[in-house]
Amino acid sequence: MTIGPPTRVVAVVVTFNRLELLQTLVRRLGEIPGLAEVLVIDNASSDGTDTWLAACTATGDIPVRSRSLATNRGGAGGFHDGLAWALDTGADLVWLMDDDGLPDVDCLPLLLEHRDDLDFWGPLVVDESDPRRLVFPIRLPGGAKVAHAVDDVRRAARGDRLDGIVIPFNGVLVTKELVERIGLPREEFFIWGDDHEYRLRAEESGARVATIVTAAVRHPSVGNLGTPMMWGLTTYNDSPSDLKHYCMARNNLVNLRDYRGPLHALAFVVKTVWFYTFSRPSLSRLRLSAGAMRAGIAGDFEGHRRFLR
């Protein structure tokens, strides 16, 4: 597939208190052809990130600019601001990523081969210690099968891409035209579900979405996603972090209500009650879940702040 006229591609990186990972990523971005600029949004880090960024003006031949937010606004707030900033610089395509991913050197060139017929697309996100495994499993289109191995995804792909699925904000490209059509990520979500909501909004607008299976971002393992429940028939995302659980319960309910309807939202409530009553009994988690869900229904997106340190 041929590449058209020159395109301004701007990388947006959101970081919080992971200076060593950020430094490694920024160095890698300086080795990747096709980038015009790197913009870093620092979520009020306290580990010296702001000092390092103030002195970092380039990586390789690529300019680096940064903004340090006054408060931690989570990944959602960081990508909201970073995407808007990138468009203000005249970006045609924005490459979005967290600080803990590391794209292969050929990742962006492989993605750019598809810029003429996609709106929102990205690479496989593979385990940095075992690149044969996916960090975030992919539900293959047309069925219920979930792929955990890179080879399974590549076998399911047509050519070098898998249409209809993308793992947002882990090395994804988004076009200026799509952002102008659907707006920015929901900054009030803070974390968890903001990326999924953005993909759902893109799909609802008719965006062409895909994963390019020849391109890869390496990412630390996050362990097995989902704790089995209901005799192994399904899983539940149980996080030890009260902050993550609160945001997950609130934001997931909102996404289900807005994009799947009230029955799906109700099913998630029932699933949560079941999990913390039978699978992993916890009265405190039931109370936390109920409060988060009430807040989501009421449109209150401030409750997570009590968990911030």
C-alpha cells in the first residue's frame, strides 16, 4: 500500500511517576522514522519527571515539548489535553501512548502504511518478557474466542490487519478528522474505561478501526486480566486498588448504559454483586461499588479523588 503526501505525525505520551520508563520511551521515539514531534503530558509527577522534561528538548532529531499539569488528572485527563495540544500544533495524525509501552522501531512505519484507509488503528501490545504473548487479550471478530497468543491473532487477520478491533492509547494512531468529528477523550473518567469509551464513540461515528498485526508495542505484563466467577463461565476485573476499582465500577456502568443499554448495565450490577457476595466476599467492596455506580448514574465524577495520594 503506497503512502500519500507528507503527513505531520505527532506523538503524545502521558506519564506519571515513572521517570525511568519515560526516559527509555523518549529515547526510543528518537529512533523511529516518521515523527515530527513528541509532546509529553506529565500528570503532576513527584519523582523528578518535571525537572528532566524541562531539560529535554529533543530526542535524536525530533523536538520534544512537555507540559506538567497542576494536579494528577489521570490518563483520561492527560490524553484529553495532549490530543488537543497535538492538533493545535497542526498534527494530521496523533500517536497516543502511555509511558510504560515501548514501540518497536518499525512500529510507526508499519502503521503508516494504512493511513489512507483507517481512522483509528494501532499495533499489537505484546509482553516485553515474552513477545509471543499479548498483554491485553483480543476478542476475535465474529465470535466469542479470546486470543492470548500473537500467532492466533495473526492467523485470524486478513493480510496484516485485523479489522474492527484496536487496543486504545497503547501506540494507536488517530486522525485529525476523527478527533474533529467525535471530540476528545472524557477527561472526567480519570482512569479505566476512558480508552474503551473513545473507541466506542469512534465506532459509533463510523470510524474505520483496526489492529495491524505486524506492528508491535512491548509492554510490561499486567498478569491475568479477569478473575474467574460463576463456575468459570465469566470473569470479573477485581483490582486490589480502591482507586482503580472505583473508577472501573463507575465508568464501566456509564459505558454500558450509554452504548449497550440499561439491560447490559443492570447485568454488570448483578455481576458485581455476585462477585463480592460469592466469588470473593467483601462487604467493603460491595459498598465501594454501590457508591461508584450511584455516582456514575448521577454524573458525579469527583468521588475518585479521595483515593489520590
